[in-house]
Amino acid sequence: MALNHTYDARLLQQETTVGAGVQILLLALLGSAIGMGPAGWLTGLAFALASWAVLTRAVLRSRLRSFGLANRVTLGRATLVGGVTALVADSFESSPPITLFVGLTAVALILDGVDGKVARHTGTSSALGARFDMEVDAFLILVLSVYVSMSLGPWVLLIGAMRYVFVAAARALPWLNGELPPSTARKTVAALQGVVLLVAGAGIFPQAVTLGAVALALGSLVWSFGRDIGWLWRTNVRTA
């Protein structure tokens, strides 16, 4: 049994290592295509290393028998998010090619609806897969909010930071860790953030229109978080 467990662990590590290798390959392609500067390279490499370390540890602790197709899709999305992160970091020195930025981000957003369906279709849904998917989504929104904030102002960072503030608050207020009921509205609001930030980053509309759309997206996010926090509070009071 020990030999089988070691073999499985090595297979899981190979999956995450291949993912890190693909991430570095994407960075190399971006670097050769646009002449990416040190900020983009260092940020992209840091993302690849951190993702590999965190994911490898999580996968091994989860004792999964196999990595699974759905997690591979999410890992592919994470690779694209790493590329977007590198482009945003490089944008502090020079503007990234907008077509490349939009293309990588759009594919990452589109694939967000694929990994969950694959997991359900193949019967491989897991707590790790759900968490992996959520973290990739949250980090992409954070990176996009950083990029858009450079043109619209620091307030846009609230969109990317809100989920992390919620997680930090849950450490001090354990009742925030309660399980929330499924919500189509929550999923819609979450998807809206990525689409609006992508459109805002692409700069295809007048700034006034873009400003209004991003403000609306932020407002919907505040409403969604407020509704969930209220539900968790009421549930905590009833069970206390």
C-alpha cells in the first residue's frame, strides 16, 4: 500500500510540475512576442512558483487518487491567469498589446464555466477542485482590478480585494465560514465582475460609460456580499 501511495503522490506532483512548466513556457512566448520587461518576468515567475507550491501541497493533502480532467482545465486557466498577471505587471512600464491581454483574459473567463461542468459530468467533483476554481477566479478579478484602477482610480481595487477582506474577516468571525445556500444571483454577480473589468481594460467604450459600468459592478458585488453576510448572521443567531 505504501508503494501505491508513493506512486500516486508522484503522479499528482507530476501534474502540478507540468502545469508550472507550461506557465514558464507561456511567459517565454509572451516575452519573445512583446519584449516583456523585468517586472512582468519576475511577477510571472513568482506566480508560477507560488501556484506550484500551494497547489502541490493542497493536492497531496487532499489524497486524491488522480488529478482529474476538471482540475487540468482549472490548471490551464491558472496558466492563462499567470500570463495576464505578467502582462499587468509589465503594464507599469509599458502598455501591453490590448489584443493579447483581452485574448488571454477572455479565454480564462470562458473556461470558468467549463471545469465545473467537466467535474460534474465525470463524477470527479471535489472540495479541492471547487476551492482551486474559486481561488483562480478571485485572483484573476484582483489582477484585472489592478489594471483597470490605473485608468479609473484606486477605488476599483475594492472589486478585487473584497473577497480577500471577507476571508480575512472570517478568521476573526468564525460564523462567516458558514455554508451558504446555492444562489444564481451570486454566480451572476461574480461573472459580471470579470466581464465588466475585461471590457473596461480593453477601453472600447468612452470613459464615462466604462466608469458607470464598473461602478455598477462594484455596487452589485457589495449587495451580493452584504446579502450573504446577512444570511450568515441570521443563521448564526438562530443556531446560537
